[in-house]
Amino acid sequence: MTIVRRTWATGVVLALAVTCASGAVPGPRALRVLRERLAGAGRAEVAVSQVVMAAGDTVRRLRGQLTLELPDRVRVDDALSGERLTARSDGGEWLQPAANQMLILRPEQAGQVAGVWRFLLDHSDRIERLAGSGRFVLRSGQPDAPVDSLWVQLRSDGLPLQVCAYAGEEQWTLDFGRWRFRAPRGAGAFKLRAPAGYTVLEWP
């Protein structure tokens, strides 16, 4: 249960990348500029900090870098814990220095990480409204949606500045630094290998 909860928390970051990298269907207006810039360059990097709160208490912090690359590559490097997490269409890896282990994610598990944002891609039930200058609220009409609501604050250039997600008693807040767009580095940059002495496990 701890593994699932922590993965979902980090998954808000990862799923943002999956949503932006997918060109299958029109995504929310709140992410339009990010999708366009990513499509033009192929790779995006941004400093990110995330705080997860439940019942008023902080239960998870993350501060590091988010990297996303077309067509489906996502990576988060957490400077606080040293953890690294990747997700691709063929699965992913989660390096956990505190536990001296690396978890292997199967494709369906990597997809679960993206579930918080995936429902936004289905415009048959997506509800999006403008809530002020550069501020959007997104909801889903599905009763089993992974979040109750999602708030996106954009910078003056149209790129995400802050994202807040609410799910029951949990609140996830992500703050983004300056976005940088570069040429892709390839799949090898999104494949983790366990250091010597680490235990490698399948994510249950």
C-alpha cells in the first residue's frame, strides 16, 4: 500500500508528461502551449516541487526535475530522496536509495501512474472551465475518476506554473520552474539500471 500511495503522488508529475506527449486526441486547453512546444522540440525539462497533504498534514514532498520526451518517455529525479522514476509505454523503473532497491513497473503499472491525468484526454466527459486569468478548473463526469478536481495556473507565456489536484482528503500541489525545450536524447536516457548491491523487484 505504501508503494501504491507514493507512486500515485509522484504520478501526478509523471502523468502530466504523458498527457502532453500524447497526440491521440485533443487535450485540455490548459496544456495547449506545453503540448505545442513539446511537439516542436521533442523534449522538455523543468524544475518541479510537489507537496502532498492529507487531513492538513504533509505526507509527501518531492523536489527535483521532470523530463518528458516524445513519444511516451517520462522521468522524475527527486533531489530530496535521490529517488528516480521513469514511465514508458513498455513499463518503467523506480529507484529507491533509502530501501536499496529498484522496482520494475510493467506496462499496465506505468499506465496507472498516468491515470490521474489520463481521464482528461477523453473529451466525451471532460469538463473544463476558465476560473480567472490563466487559471483553469478541470473535472471529469466519471464517478470513478482518480481526482475530484484539477486546478491549473498558467504563466504569462501559457506554460504551467502550478497544478493542484484534489482527491478526497488529499491535496497535491505542484510548482514548476522555468521550462526548457531541447532536442530528444533517446530512449536510453529513460531506462534506469540498479547500482551494484541493489535488490531488483517486480512491483506487486
